[in-house]
Amino acid sequence: MRRRSRFAEWRNRLADRLAQSSHVFLLGLVIACGVEVLVDWNQTLFEVNVLRDQVRQKGLNYAGILEKAVVDPLLGGDRVTLDRLTSGLIDDEDAIYVRIVDHSGQVVYDSLDRTFEQAYLRRGKGAFRVHYGHWLDRDLHGVLFDPDGFKKRLASSRYRDVPQMYNDAMVRLLARFTTPTPLPPLRAQIVYQDRLRDENHRRDDSVTWAIAPLTKESPLGSRQVGAVLVAFDMTRINGAVRTKYLKGLGMIVFFVALIVVQNISGRRDKLRLLDVGRRYAAAKQAIHEAMRTEPLELLIEHGKLVTHGLIDQAKESVDGMVWDAIAREGRVDVLVADPDGDGIDAAAIGLHILRVFRGLRQPKPGATASSPALPGLDDEVIALGAATHDIPLTRPIGLLLLQIESSGEFEAIVGDATLLQLLGQPASAQPTREPLTGPTPDGVIGPLSRVRGALAIGATLLCTTLGKDRRTDSSGEGDALATFLSRHHRPARDLAHPEDVAAWLRSKYPGQVENDLAVVAISRTAKPSD
């Protein structure tokens, strides 16, 4: 089993603790919902201000037209011309009222849309001119006699709603980074009043108006001759604004509910995965503890056979691959078993096969000297395949069964996922591989092959199994591995640290990340001279 770095282990433990913490989950949920509310609310406020800006632009345009067109008719007392100029504006679906005052603030002309006048009377607030008379006079006098102070009071008015506050904040924010485009002098004098109050000191959003001062140009300069006011009914716009609010509220409720459901569902899945991960970790640890972890040494006539092996387990899943090596009666038997699939049941199959393999090498009660002490390869393949049916959720297994004698001669039965290589011997001495004829034994993954060869003194027999990958055509892998080992200042026969081989195989076969891999190295060393 590969050892992960301390940082990776700490990071994984921290991620698991955070995933299990209900406080962290609630904090993340609140943040996610808050961001969604802010985004949707920002979009709603923007759309509301766009709707209102349509009327504002009308007010600025209409007041800008009248501030030039009505000066001469005003000074000449030409009411017919004033009626003709204002009638076209009042025909607009939102414009309802025009008032013109002279330089002293006295009303010299006003015109109110008759349809609106009758509808306003039904609201129970009296006549429009009477109800708004105070605020009309106040704003006209403010433009005539104190335009700068009137604009400041309007900008700081407390009779604003959230969209207006939001728009003012955006304007101030943008002004810090960009310089606003200056308006023409006459347009800059126009004031748009959209912050009215009613008689109960509550915000009144039913009417707005634009006011422009009237000036007369002459060779001696310009002089102020009055002011013009154009009022608008906001009923249509307010209806559209309410629709925007309802739409925005619906979007917020929908997406917040979606975020809550997704996060709760995701957390349940995460907790379920963590629980599975803990069980998987326990299963992987049980497999690791059940296998041989120390080298196996068998003394022979001219030296010894040293067997090293490991199972490099998959990163996440439980693949269930196991290995073992047992020395008895002058030979070494090696097993690598890989249950098909993954999960807890695969781990159970692997542990059971390991027990069966060891049990086959225990002395049988009543055995005689003439009885075969150890099973043959073919019989053992059949026995191990049959053992897969001994427990529920049975799965077939991939196998490497190898017997190596003290003389170095070996024979193995392997599947397509296993490759046997002789390192430190010439290419002509590489083992032979022949497919097995006949049906594959029940419970074993085929096809199977028989491999025979001889391990020379000073050489290493390397057995590698890579999950479900077919590797029978990897003829150049032995040379590549020898080159890799030489770069690490280690001769090909020195495999006392098979972790290096496992790491090299992981890099060569990245698609095997979710599968276990096995590395077993058998070295035949000579007896040191006295």
C-alpha cells in the first residue's frame, strides 16, 4: 500500500471534517443563498430603474423642447400657440399636466389631461391641481429662486425607495472610477422630481414631473422669464414595476429552494460517500493486514530465494486484490488473486481466497507419505475457482499461481492481466508462454496461459498484475523497467523496494487508477564465499 504525504492526509482529513460539520454546511448554504438573492435582487432593481428611466427621459426631453419653444409665446401672451405646443405632449400615454409660470412664480398657463382629471377625482383626493398645488408651487419656486439648493435637497431626500437608493449608490460608485459625460448647459438645468411625499409624510410614487427654467436670449445677455413643468402619471409604470417585483421574488424563491434542495441532497450523498469511504478504508486495511508484508527467504543449496511483494491499492475503491508467498518442501508458491469488480464483497472474496490458498498448504489429517503433500497447479486453479462459491455475492477471480523450485525452475498459470519477466538474464532465456487448452475452470477469469522458465543465479523474476488490463503484448516492458531502475542507481535484479516498480507502473498505466496492482519479485542469490 502506498503511503500518502502528510499534507495529502491532513487535507483529506480536513475535507472530511468540514463535510461532516453541520455548522460549516449551514454557513455554506447561507452564503450560497445570500449570493443568489443578491444577484437576483440586483437584476430586479436594475430592471425597475430601467422602467422608471423611460418616464424620466420623457420628462427631460419634453421639458427640454418646451424650454425653448414657449419663451416667445409666453412673453407675447399667445395662449393659442401654448395650447398647440402642449396638446401634443399631453397626448402621450404618461404625460398628464403642463404648467408655465412667469419670472415671479405666478401661473400664466396650465393644461391638464381631462381623462386623467376625471380618473383622479375618483381616487378621493380631490382635484389634481388642488391636491398637488403646494408641491407644484414649491418645486417651481425652487427652480426659479434656488436651483442649486433645490437640487441638493432633492438628492438627499428621504422619500426614496430601494431602487432609487440603489441607483444613487451605483451612480456615486461609478463616479469614483469614471468621469460622467457632461450634459449640455440647458439640459443640465432641468430637474426631474421623483421623490414626492403625500400629506401623511409617506412617499408618493403616483406622479413625477420635470421642471425647466425659461430664459430669454438677447444681445445684452440672457434673463430668466419663468419656468415650465411637465407632469407624468406613473400608474402604468408602477404596474410594470410590481410585475418585476413579483417576477424577481419568484426567481429568488425558486433558485433559493433549488440551492437548498441541491445542497441538502449533495450533503446526504457526501455523508453517504464518507460512510462508504470509511468502510472501504477499513476493508482495504483488513486486506493489507491479512497479506504478507515481510520478504520471504528460502535457503537453497547454493544461496537463497528471496520473494518480495506488495499490492498497490486503488486510490478510492476497494478492488480486493491479494497476494501471498509460502515456502514449503524446497519450493516457493506465490498467489495473486484479483476478484472481478470492486466493493466490500470483492474484499470478502479476496480474503476468502487467501485463506483457501493457505489452507491448501496445511497438512491434511490422515495424510500418508505416499500422498501428495502439495497440490499441483491445475488442481489448485480448480480448487480456488470453486472456493469463490463458498460465500454470498460470489465473483470470478483473476489468478497468478506460481511454483518455483530451489533449482530456479518455475511454472505458473496466469491470466492476461499478468506479465512475467526475467531481469538480469538474456532475451533468449525469457520464459515461454502457452495458452491453456480446454475450458476455463469455473470461478476463474480466462483465458489462462502456462508460463515456464528458469531463474538463474543473480537474476530476478518479476511478476506484475495490473487489474483488468491485457498485457500479453507488452514485450518491451522489461527493457523499459530495467532502464527505469538503472536511472535510480539500482540494478535490475535488486527489487528489495518494489514500491519503485509500482510507482513506475502507475505512471505507465494511468487508466488503472481505480484498480489494484501487484508486484512480486523473486531473486535468486548466490551464497557468499567464505
